[in-house]
Amino acid sequence: MQTPNNKYEIIIIGGGPIGIACALEAEKKGLSYLILEKGCLVNSLYHYPTNMTFFSTSEKLELDNIPFISNNPKPVKREALEYYRRIATNNEVNIHLFEKVNSVNTINENKHIVKTPRNTYETENVIVATGFYDIPNYLGVPGEDLPKVSHYYNDPHYYATQKTIVVGASNSAVDAALEIYRKGGDVTMVVRKPEIGERVKYWVRPDIINRIEEGSIKVHFESSIKEIKESEVVIDTAEGELTLENDFVLLLTGYRPNFKFLLDMGIELSDDGRKIPKYNQETMETNVPGIFLAGVICGGVETHKWFIENSRVHAKMIMEHLRSKEKV
């Protein structure tokens, strides 16, 4: 059920899989809604690496029991884009793409004003489903702003024949190192810990370990970047400072939610370093009445806690709560 003006029962911020899940549940409950997405449909997923394979199997990525048919048990990015796009278009999901939310102001528990560069909306409830992929964890080292440095990785072809340093040992870093190596790149990994991360995809971890052991991919464990220069990178290692010739640097050290955006809305964050937003785990409502969280945003800096497969349920929890409030 939709409205012809700028008033909605629900504004959903974020047009990723969880935002779409919230829209589907709102439609089933007969609640008027609008998704506001600052980029394209499933924007974060669109910016994942070209050849990315999901950790989850396809049925765990499904929304609203709509089958996700994949050529392999672990779907790839292209298949996921097709799946979520079909859901959005076939269900005529009410979404405004490329419309960034600038602010959310709470008038009272039943009235929130949502402003974008295009419009101002009034809503009874706000659902924040913005994920975490937009803000990298910057190292703060000299040279991090050089053109040869990127905090995102897309396609390995770009780095063919080039000396590329990959910083990090998570899934994104390991995937990048292996793909670039197999496209003819000269890859060196710089890893803060003494080994490759244990949460790396179980079918990939043996591959990277074997490539390191045979010398195909070089690695400096217990090391960190000290300075990035035009044609070199200085790193601190357990054996001392080391300077490496270099063409490109991929700083794949993770990402974090937009905490300022949450704080500006009045949402409290834990002060224990994890910055976990305050919310009711049964209703997903934050300390600000009428503002809810859904998806990975709930985990603060612990971005590995929530995924599509275990946060799809947030949509149903929120809508059931909103529908029960109407009956009171």
C-alpha cells in the first residue's frame, strides 16, 4: 500500500538485500513504505569484487522464500545481482535510487522528518539498513591518499604484471591476492597477524597458504605499512624496517558503518570500543522511538557478526512489531 505524497508509515534507508526484505514484509502487512538508496540497487553488493563468490549457499541468501537458483552451491556476485534485481522489479518495490539521506530528525515517536537533496519526507517509522561497506578502515599512514592506493578491489586484470601490495588477511585480501597472482601480477601481502585469518573461506584458505609456502605469493607476517611512496612502500616487520618496490597498494583492512549518521539521529553506541548501537533485540527498535535497525549495522565494528543469512529475520521482526502496535 503506497501513498501519493511524501508521507509514509515507513522510510527504509538502504536498498540492499535487507532493505528489500523490509519492503517485502511491509507490503505484506499493508504498510506504506519507501526505500531511499544513495546509489544503485543493492549498491554495496554492486561494488564487491567482480569475481566474488559468496560464503553462503544460495538458499541462505533468499528473501521471502523466493528461490535463488545458482549454477554452483556458492553463488557469485553476478547471480546475486540478478536475483535481487528480479525481486525488486517483479514486486515493484517502491524505491528511490541515487537519493542519499542527509538527515533524520525526530519530532516525536510517531513523526520523523527525513531529508534528501531531492525532497523532504514525513514518516512514522524509520528503518536503518545501511550496511557497512561505504567507509574503509583507514590506516592513517603517509601516502595513503596517493592515486596508486585503493581501499577497494574490483578486477585482477588491472594489476597484471604490476608489483602489488595487498594489506590484510581477510576474505577480501586473500581473494585479491590469489586473483591478481593468477592474472600475472607480482603480489606481496602485508599481514598484521602471524597467519592468514581463520575466518577466510574454508575452500580458499588452503589455496593461499599453499601459494605462500611455494613462494608464488610473498608475505610479511606480523608487519604493517609505515609509509607509501610513489614507487616504494616502507613496512615495519619483526626483523625491522623494509622498503619494497611497488606499483599499487590495496589496503583491504575492512570497513565500518557510518557511526556519525547513527549518532546524528540520536542512536546511542556502546562505549566499549565495539560501538554497538542500542536496540531492542526482540523488536529491533533503537533507543530513539520509531527508529529501527536491520542487518549488519546492528553489529557496530563487529561487521562479521551479521550477514544476509542471519539478519533476514529482522524485517519480519520489525513489521510484526509495527503491526502489533497498530492493534493496541
